[in-house]
Amino acid sequence: MQVSLENVGKLERRLTVKFPAEQFESRVRQRISELGRNVRLKGFRPGKVPTKVIEQRFGEQVRGEVLSDLIGSTFREAVQQQNLQPVANPGIDTDGKPKDGEIAYTATFEVMPELPTVDVAILKIDRPRSEVGEVDVDKMIETLRVQRRVFDKVERAAAEGDMVIVDYAAQAGDFRHPAEGRERAATVLGGNTALAAFDEALKGHKAGEELAFEVEFPPTFPIPQLAARQAQVDLRIGEVQESKTPEVDAEFIRTFGIDDGTSETFRREVRSNLERELDNALRARLRNEVGGKLAATYADVEVPKVLENAEADSLVRAAMPNLPREQALPPAALEAAQPIAHQRVIAGLLLRQIAQSNNLRVDNRKVTERIAKIASTYEEPEQVVELYRANPQMMENVRTAVLEDQVSEWVADHADTTEVALSFDEVMHPQNTAN
């Protein structure tokens, strides 16, 4: 096997690998022979299928499989020989045909960057602290009331909190949605729905009115051709519906699975749920704080594009949970997510290096506790626990999250750390309490 290495970017590498064509042909003959002994074809006795028939029927498939296997094994050998750490699977370019007794391919990929030695002591970290108060329980109960509200048709003009049903069409440049006619949709004014950009235009208008206005759709709008674009909207208001929220009585409380229907049990359950959410949010906030300070302090770390693009994709999909997996993401949303993705990749690389340098290993007890907490939010927690234990990928995701939290705590313990007291709302909704 011959290997040549070329640097085609700061982190991008191109390997050209050549291996003997006879190695390929020998493997093909061996695979064909194995098929001849095992394959069953109509008109032939088992193990008596002529090699020529096997070649005609399966030759192309076998050659493809053997070539793929050989490329995989020689690539692994080549990167080990060159002391490279690929970030992801390479892009392979080959015609698979022998030339001068050899088969050649090129593999293009990114490698892990060289990381600096992290001096944790120079980091200034704010470690958040908070607790759930009675006011927070009251607010949550009010939120639950709003979530269980019903809407009744009214004849008056639309106001904050009303649901407005519209038939609309939007034109952005040459793109029109829908292509013909109008699409029916509903939005709750002030409810931060997908059509929240329509709210101000709809207030004060009644059913049956026709409106035309310009609006800028948000970057996360689920129709990529409209996301982050200015559009002309034409619509007709179909209905205005007024919301009615239920009273907090025994009947309302029992809808949450609290059989005794008492306020005391209800508040205790609400508090327990809020404390679980707060714990998750505090861990996430510390993780983000540590990651952000690491990324800012070591901002010159080179970032593999494949990791940055994958993180941006993940961020946008998290912000657009209703978007089908097969649908392309809005380019504007991906571009907007790129700076955050860049910082997160730097933070992730440095956190992993800190863990390795300081021999920090995942605490299996905490993994078990984390899964138990996740399972406790379901009706049959035992089944959820078993689901995690039976799924290696789900288990690995939890282990990774626990280790990141452990490393973040370790960094906070060894950095210049200041504890910051925050309210429940400041932790849970930082965008609403900034400044």
C-alpha cells in the first residue's frame, strides 16, 4: 500500500492511497467462491451453482462490497500510519479501476485541531444559584390554567390573547405561499406563535375583514423561502375567538393525575416539577457559562467545518421542532446559528481536553440518577428506564451530558468563580430578564 498526504487547508487533509489490484481481485474471487457454496438459486443444487452464473448474477454487487471494504480498511491503516485524527468519515473519490496493477482512491477529510493547554485558573466564572418560591408556584399554576383554556367565537374586534383564524397568502420576490389561493392558519395574539409577525396587523380587526400589509418573517419560520424575508401578505379574517381559562378547583386539579384534587397536593407536585426543571436549567446555565468563557478565552482555536455545520444544523432544528427531518433548513437560519455553533464546538473540544488532561471520568451513579429523573416525568418510569438501558445510543447521550456537567463543575471549582443569586425567572427565561 502506498500513501501520500496533502494539506489542502488548515484542518483539511487529502490522502491518496494505492493498493495492489491483485488484493482486490483475490478478495472478489474468495467472496464469489463463498457465495457459490452457500447461495440457493432455482435450477441448481445447493453448492453446485457454477462460478460463471454467480459472476453474472452477483459480480457487480460483490465487487462494490469488496472495494468498499478495502477502502475502509486501507484508510484506517493509512491515517494510523500518518498519525492523523479524522473528525468524520472522509469523502472518497475513485473509479475503482486497476491502473498499472494498482487501484487508487483519494480520501478528503478534516482532522482534529491542535488544542492549547487550558489554564482554568484565569477563567472568571459566574456560578448561578436559585430556588423555587411560592410566587413561582403561583405563576406556574396560572400558566397551566392558560394551557387548558378554551376559545369561543366572538363578534368583536381582535385583541391581545384572542385566537384569530385567517386565510392568507404571502409573496416574497418570485415565491408565493401557497402557490394558489390562500392557506388557513390560526394565531393567538401575543402568544409567540409561528404567525406572531401578523399580531399587530390583526389587532382591532373583525371577522370578514380583508387586510394587506408587509411583514418580515422570523429566521425560524418553517417555510424556508419565507424565513428571514420581507413579504407582502394578503389575508381575510375568518373568525375571532376569545379565550376562557378554567378555575383551579378539584376537577381542574384531577386532570393532572392528582386523585385527591386538593390544592396542597397540587402545589407540592407543581413545586417538585419546577425544582426538577430549575436543576436542569442551572446545570445548563453553568455549562454554557463555562463553555462561553472557554470559547472567548481561546477564540483562535481552529474549528472543523464539519463539526460547526453539524452544530448549526442541530441548533436550527431545535428551534424549529415541527420541521420534517427530510426538509432542508432555511439558509438564513443556518447562517444566523453559525457564530453560536462555532463557539459551542470550541467549548466542546476544550471541555473534552480538560476531562482527558485531568482524568475526569463519567460518574455512573449520576448517570443512573439522570435517567431516573428523566423517567420520573412519564406515567410508567420503569419502562423508560429499561428503554434507556436497552439503547446504547441513548445511554451514550446521557453519559456525554453527565460528563460535560461534571467537567463544568470541575472548571467552576478551579476557576475564579463568583456565586450569583438569581430568581427562578432569571434562570428559566434569561432572554426576558436581560438588562
